[in-house]
Amino acid sequence: MSRRISSLGILGVVALVALFAIAPAVGAAPRAADAKTVSMKDLKFDPQTITINVGDTITWQNGDQTEHTATADDGSFNTDDVEAGATSKVITFNTAGTFAYYCKYHGGPGGKGMSGTIVVQAAAAAQPTAAAPQPTAAPAQGSTPTGSIAVSDQAVKDGAITISKASISQDGWIVVHKAGPDGKLLLTPVIGQVQIKAGDSSNVAIKLTEAVAVGAPLWPMVHIDEGQKGVYEFPNGPDVPVVANGAPVMQEIKVTAAGAPAQLPRTGGEDAPIGLVLSALALLVAGALLTRRMRRA
């Protein structure tokens, strides 16, 4: 009998030791931070809305052929410029809340243009009983716009350039962008714009709002007309560029001649100004001789 009680006692001690050993495993152990990646592609963030937990990190991968940023509406974070094909610095989110952000080159605060949202859950909400599906980007309204453009190096004539051919799947714009001091394309300010209808357009003239030097690059680019119709609203609105193969639909051209200012007509051919000068000199000489003769008389 005593042996049986001793055996039961030993088993009890072993059970208690095992219970204390597995207790940490079934308790609320600290959760390791998770690293997420958001794609910058086709002038959009993908996913456009992402849900993470406090302490998680996000990096942005630029899959476009132009630089982007991820800049918080409230200024709480900023990746700075992320070059084409590069990955941003790591941003850690230690505060719960909802954070809207945008690309400073292709979007704006308040969900304008290229923008996204990060939902940061508090620690208590980080351990659901079942795995929740990851949210994906909001579905685009309608089909993805398409377009093309064909234009060549040319002279500025009557303050305008001409687009040989352009097409777009919905009403939109052809917008002329210029280069900055570093020679790179500037999205703002634009120096010319014209509306085009859905379909194909030919020989589209675009008046330029400022003089352009010979040899200067210009970038005619196709944009959609998505917000207030007939009002160009980019980058602080939804009139974003049409994108194909990860890059805006555009073409770089060079100005071959800036155009000469209007001149007064020449009535005597190319040598008329010289002839007028010589005639004036002859009259002056004749007048001087006549005055000299009159004095002698």
C-alpha cells in the first residue's frame, strides 16, 4: 500500500513539473515583429490598404521606371525618394491607428492620385483565433485605361508643337512636361495641355505657355480626365498618367527650332536695309557739299 502511495506521489510531482514546463508555451508569448512589403507599380501602391500589428515594419519596392515616395498625410513617416527598381528604408509602426499616405510626385494628401492606407492594430488585436485574410487593393473603378502616343523632334511653330498620333481608351489629356535644372522630367508645372476624346487623334496641336530653348527636351504624356471633366487635376487630383509596362505613356522629344519673332516686312529684298543706309549717307554728303558751296558764294 505504501509503495502504491509513493508511486502516486512521484507521478504527481512529475505531472506538476510537466505542467509548469509547458505553461509558457500555451501562454501569451511576445509576438515577433512581422515585415511587410508594399509594391510601387503602375503609379499605384499594392496593396493599396494593408493591415499590420503594432511593432511590424514595412518597406516599399519600386517596380516603376520613375521615382516615388511613401509620405504620410500627417507627416508621421516618409521614405524619401525611392529610385526605380530600389527598395525603401524600413519604416516601423509602433502606434496603433490608421495612417493615410501618398507619393509626393504622383499623388496628394486625402487619397489623391497615387495614395494608400496603413491600418495598425493594437497588441490585443494581434492574436486572432483564426487567421484573417489579408486585405487587398481596392478594386479599380472600371477598366484600366490604355493609350499610346507618337511624336517626333520638331520646331516650335506659332508657339505650339504637334502630336502626330495619340490614342486613349477614355476621354483624357495630352500634357507637355518640361525638364528641371537637372535635366530630368518635371511633372509640375506643365507647359501645355489639350483635351482629347476616347479613341484615336491625329495632328493634335498643343500651345506652349512658355518659351523653350533649342535642344531642350519635352515630354508629351497621356493623362486621363477622371475628376471634374474638362479641368486638368494632376498631381492634386485623379487625372493620372496612363501607364503601360510600368511607365507613363509618353515620348521624349527635342526642340529643333524655337521659332523667330515676327518682323516688319522688307520691301526691297534681302539687301534693302543696306541700300537704305547707303542712300541716307549719300543724302547727308550731298547736303554738306551744297551747304559748303552756298557759304563760298
